[in-house]
Amino acid sequence: MRMKRKKNLDERIDASSDYLIIMKNDSLNYKDAVNENHMIDFDKLFSNSNPVVLEIGSGKGQFGCEYAKRTPQKNILCVERNRNVLIQAIESARAAGLENIRFLCGTAEYLPSYIPQCSVEEIYLNFSCPFPKHRHIAHRLTNPLFLEIYKKIMKPDGVICQKTDNMHFFEYSIEQFSLCDFRLSNISLDLHNSDFEGNIVTEYENKFASMGYPIYRLEARLK
């Protein structure tokens, strides 16, 4: 069921320029993306030179805000296309007084136009849509097209952390990471019954775990 549009959404988005960057173009065409340049100056955006991490598909901001609280020595940029949920994330960050979190409204296809090369220390893919139908495979955030984008924007020693409740998507991701020259580690087939420490539970994670679904997690680094 589609979420009801937030009251005064446009006005609230317009009033969020202190936290928000809106992509100039949010099509799903990779060819469009490479022809544009809107590179973010992270030092200027965050008013410091701390390491930058990226969450792609941040939803209502539960992970991003908690990460910012726990890790004040790092900056987190949360990418989300849906303004209806994005405004909740922004207003949560503002209410908590978080200064090391910002939001980018738009699509992952356009990240090369906004994120400088070799600038991101960590990338988080939390419960991305699995797009189970084969005709939608190009939209999976671990599709090789996206993995090549991540390679460009990651630092050489950077890491991608993925969590999902979907076993088939997880298997697909493992295969694609391996084919695209990533080295996998800390693979968990049941995160909540593992000895992994420091996990930040997301909204979807809490929902799926409460229904008895195992949570899958991995870390991917460039070889």
C-alpha cells in the first residue's frame, strides 16, 4: 500500500536546505548521469574533513541517524529518492541536533555526477529492494552497473556493507560481488543469532526479524 503524501510536503522539503541536496536530474539513465557534473564538496558540506560514509536507500533515516549518533567522528550522506519518507529522516536528524548527517534526494544511477571519485570510506546497502523479476534486474543495487559506480567513488580500502532478508537477492549479490573483483568477508546467514557486534537495526530489519526471517549480511572490499 502506498504511503499517504505528507502534509505540506513541498514546503517542508523547501525548508530543509540545511540538510538536503536535491539532484538536478533523477532519471534512471546511466548515460545521462555521466554527462553531468554536480560534485559535492564534502569538506564544505559538513564543515569538516572527517571521513564520509554513504547509505543508499535510507528510507525514514533510522540507520543514518543512529549511525551519526554513534559515530560523531564520521560524516554520513544518506541517499533516498522518495521525498515522502526522506522528509521524516531529515526532520528526525534535525530534532536530534545531528550535525554529521546530510541527505541527497535522487537516484543511485546519478551518484557519479555528485560523489567525487575515491571519496567514500563505507557504503551501506540496507534492505534494498530485491527486484525479484528478471526484467528488473538492472535496478538491483548490487547489479554490476552499480558495482562499477561504487568502485569509482570508494576509497581503495573502502567497504560495502549489505543487509537483506531476501535469500535469493543475497545469493545474487554474492555472485555479482565475486564476479566484479570484490573480496567478501564477515558473511552471516543469520545476523541476529551471530556474534556480530555493533549492528544498527533498521525499520525493515526489525519488521522482518520479528516475523522470524533470518537477516543476511556481508562486507565487500576491492581486491
